[in-house]
Amino acid sequence: MTIALRPMGPEDVETIEPLERELFPDDPPWTREQFLEELAGVPDTRWYVVAVEEDELTGYAGLRALGMPGEPADIQTIAVAPAHQRRGVGATLMDALITEARARAAGSLLLEVRADNDAALAFYGRYGFERIATRRAYYGGGRDGLVLRMRLPAAP
């Protein structure tokens, strides 16, 4: 199957909202209002995209980048529907986030992840993300969050 990316629009939130609850049942999932608020910042400070395979939304990702050269950009979200995990959707989304961050002259990418999310930590590690901070009891159930950073050298 071919993974296509397209800009996320308000009409996608209806599909994303239940997926968000499924993927993050123990943490407060993003609400419709939060997604719409984020989309209101596109393209000035936000960039959101959805992955689609055969007209099915299979994942989504978002970036916050202020556009100041050398400043970090933040991965606000990256998620893949369970039935489509480990099939390249996450890599396609991450590659797109990195490309957009470089286009916005970011010097690095930051993200937060639960300390007990081994699959996500392994995925981010393959991209060269390194732990730079721990947020104690940041997630539901008193679980720690990790702040990870990936340096973005200028594109060749």
C-alpha cells in the first residue's frame, strides 16, 4: 500500500478524536477543541498532516515551529492507528516532520514521551533522539515523561 500525506483539516478531527482515545487511554487524549486550536495556527506556527492509505486515515502528526532560525521545533503529536503500526506510517510521518522543521530553519526537534513507552523510545532512538530531561509524574498514573531532542544539521 502507498502511504500518502495531506494537510490535516478540521474535517479530519472527527476521525482523529476516537483514534486519540484508543491510542492514549491512560493519558488525557487531545480534545476536538485542542486539535482545532492547533489547526488555527497553520501555517504561521503550526504544521499538521495526516497519513492516508486507500482513503483510510492511518496516522497523524503535528509540529510547532516559530520560524526563528536555529530555534527548536516541537513535535506536538505523532500517532499511528494500531492496525497500521510497524508498516512505515510512523517513519513517513517522522520524515515529513523533520523535512518541515528543516524548512522552517529549526536547529533541533523536541518531543515528550512517556518513560514507559518502549516502542516509541526505540522508534525515536533510531532517528537519533536523545533524552535531555525527565518530567516526574507528568503523565496519568504518576508516570514520568521524557523530553527528547534530535539535532537538525542543515540539509545538504
